[in-house]
Amino acid sequence: MIKKIKLFINRTKIVRNFYLKLAQREEKIQERIDCLAREVQTLKNRINIHQCKSIHVVFVCHSPSSWGSLESVYQTINEDTNFKVTVIAVPFRHSTFNDNELYDGGMAELLLKNGIDFVYGYDKHNKEWIDLQKLFPDYIFFQTPYDSQFPYIYSAAYVSLFAKICYVPYYGTLLYKGVVDKITHPVNYFKYVSFYFVPHEEEQKALVNKFLGILRQDQIVISGMPKIDYIMNDLPNKSSEWKRGLNSNVIRILWNTRWRTNEGNCHFFDYKDYFLNFTKVHPEVDFLFRPHPLSFQNFLKSGELSQAEYDDMILTYNQSPNAKIDFSNDYRNTVLTTDIFVSDMSSILYEFFMTGKPVIYTHRVDGFNDFASKLAVGFYWVRNQNELNEKLLMLLHGDDPLKPIRQKLIKELLLNSRVGASLLIKETLRKDFINSNT
């Protein structure tokens, strides 16, 4: 028996050593492939420069709600004749759906609505994806850093072999630590990224430490935040999602929630009935609930919300004279026309904060990082329905004691660069394209 155990241990060691050597060989092969890819890319760029060809930038887009992070970048690059731009609309996978199910988030619909030329990246009839390599791109922007959402040919590892991957955070600036921070920064993705554009020095320092040995400091570029360009440029009011439009003399309240509860920071179930009751007794309010695009799908799948409860909620909102659920693709006009914003741990907190209007933060767990903690001084914190009711009534009466603090913080923490975030991003690409070929 002892001999058999020793034999098993020795064989285990042999297998372990074999896999170790195999992993080392795979790593060396990958390094050689990466080196060859860089050489091919450099040669391609030199040919383009010699032939005076445009710098080709591709935007791969699947999320309408995240388009705001890239729209001004797209516009700025598209207006420059030294560049060629291709926008690709694609479906995506997500854990809230079946493993192999592709979900159409409505990206093509949004691009059509805004008059932006694009290409469908996936042929659902033939079940074929456009091979990005055949477009001969120089730089590619993805909206999110999650390879699991797409097939291998859209993965960072594959795409980095023929183009430089660029990333602008879909959430604008990271406000949260812990699980959210870890999820939004997968190392296996960012080791293939060439440029990560961040809003401010504090976030750059955090990422330099996080990606030590993976991304150099010059790859993490402080650009400002394209996501808030629409606030800084005062986007003109267009169509309204509010039940009574934009001309009515009402106070508009927007409620936003996290899409899942397992992180402990979603307050959807804490206040879903409260707000419907609140709107009934306050006809002077126009109320809009904007759930995360994945919220209802996730709650129905998890069983936290039954189909009957969902149907009843939809019916109640439809019948209400002053409350509505906002399922639209673009939320920016809603942000600009909101008077009071109520939210839990959401990326939109910073965006709305920059409007200067009051923010009510529904607290459940401590997840703010150092930067968010500075902003949070200007939030009205509430922990239950009584506190929420108290703050809403105070603001409805015109009392806003934190307004001077918010105005001061906006001046101190304004993250857009002086030359404009999108212009700085474009110039970074142009300089890199030229410098990498001289």
C-alpha cells in the first residue's frame, strides 16, 4: 500500500512538472506571437504613413447606456480627416441570460436614431461575426473589459495581435472599492490594452499600483472624462421621458438602482413600493424610475421578483398620472432635466453630481473609495424610508443646505482636461501612431 502511495506521489510530481513546462512554453510562444504582432503592426503603420492613409479607429459597441463614454471621442476623431472611423454594433452575452444566448441591447437602434453610420458586427441568420482583423484597424475601442461577453475573435488577446486596444471606462470614474473594483479591472483583459484613459491623477495612481508590471504609467493616460461632456456642453433638451413633459411646472425626481442584490448595495426592494405611494400623495412631483438595463431580467431569473409582481408594477406605473419607468436607451437628457436624483451605488452618481443639483444617496453598505468619499460629503445620506421621506420633503420645500458644498466640490474635482477629454484622446492616438513608426 505504501509503495502504491509513493508511486502515485511520484507520478503526480511528473504530471505537475509536465504542466509547468507546458505553461512555460505556452508563455514563451505567446511572447513570440505578441512580438511578431507588434512588428506586423509597425510595418502596417509605416506603409499607411508612406501611402498617406488615414489612421483607422474602430468602435465596437453593444451597450447604449455606455455610449456616452465614447460618443464625444467618436465625434472628435470622425471630424478629423487624418482618421478613418468604423462603428460596429454587436449583441453580447451576460450571466443574467442563458450561457450561449446573445442579447441585443439596442445599440443599432440608438446609432440609427442619432444618424451615426455603423456596421452590424453579427449576422444572426448565418450566426457569423465580422472578423475585426479584416477591417485592418489601427486602434480599437471596446465599451467594457469583459471577454466573456463576446466570442474569442473579439477577445483582447486576439484583437491585440493586429490592433492597439484602447479603453475609456464605461462608468466614467470609479467610485467603489472591493468587489466592484475587482470585477471592473480583470487583469487578463488589461494586459492586452495599449491605452487606458482615466479622468484624473488619483485614478491613474491607483491603476499604476493595481497593474504594476502589466501597464506602464505612460499607458494610463489622464484625459479627463468624455462621459460628462454632455453636461459641460449643456446638451440641448430633446424628447422627454417624463410623464408630463418638460413644460409642466413640476419637480422632477429620478430614481436609479443597482441591478443585483448579492453585493448588498441594491435598494430596489427597499423603496419600490415607497415611491409609488409617494407619487400618489404628491401630484406636484413628476417621478421617473430608471432601472439598470439588466435589473428586471436578473430579479425575475433569481426569483426575487415574480412575474405577477413585475406585471402589477408595470401596470401601476402605466396607470399613474405622474410616474413612469424609463426603458429608453439614452439617459442624458433625463439627467439634465432632473431636479432631484435618488440613487444607490451607481456609476451615474458622479455624472449627476456634476449638474450641481441635489443627490440623495440611499446607503446600505460602505463601498466608496477615497475619491467617492470626497464627493459623498455633498450627498444627502438616507438609510430607510423615514429618512428618505424627510430629505425629499425638505428639497421639495426648496431647502438645499448642501448646495454650497456641491458647488465647491465641482470646482475642485472637475475632471475634464482643459483641452477637452476627447481631443486629448485623439491626439494621444495620433502621436502614438507617428512615434511608433519613426
